[in-house]
Amino acid sequence: MKLMRAPNLIIGQHWVNVLQSAGIACELHNRYLNGALGEIPADQCAPELWLVDERDEALARRLIEAASRGPAPDAPGWRCRQCGELLEAQFTVCWQCGTARDPLLE
């Protein structure tokens, strides 16, 4: 199921990473169509985020919205559940061990 278009490949891949770290299976389509701009209409060349299971749609939209806003200026840091490292709010992966922050516990 097509969830949404991404404004560019970097943001599209970021959204895939956010969803996959939450256990949502998804795919990024149209990764390589940017070179076809002019031959193919621009709106058809944009990267698209597709969900494997449409039942994940509501959660996926909430996670992407939260990721797009980023943390509030006064957001507290978080502690890595794997190694215990204390990290600032803007980090989504522990720099000590590489464990992703659990977005469902935020």
C-alpha cells in the first residue's frame, strides 16, 4: 500500500529507517527515477514510501509526523536499553552500541 511521497531520496530513506526501527515493514520505491525527470513527469519521479501491511498505516503516519517535527527544544535525553548510555533527545541511535531508540516508548 502506498503511504506517501517523499520530497527527496534522503528524507524517504530516513522515513524507512524510522518505520523499520519500529518494526514496520516498508519499501522505498522510485529510488532511481530522478534521472528521468523531463522524460517522466516530476510527480511520478518522487520517491514513494510503501507499507507491506496496510494495517500499519495509522502508526506509520504518527511515527513519520513525529520524526518530521523532531524533538522539542526541552525534550529530555534517553538511556539506551542495551548499554545504558545516556543520549540527547535528537539522537535516535546509541553512539556507544548502535541500538535504536524505541519510538513506541517515547
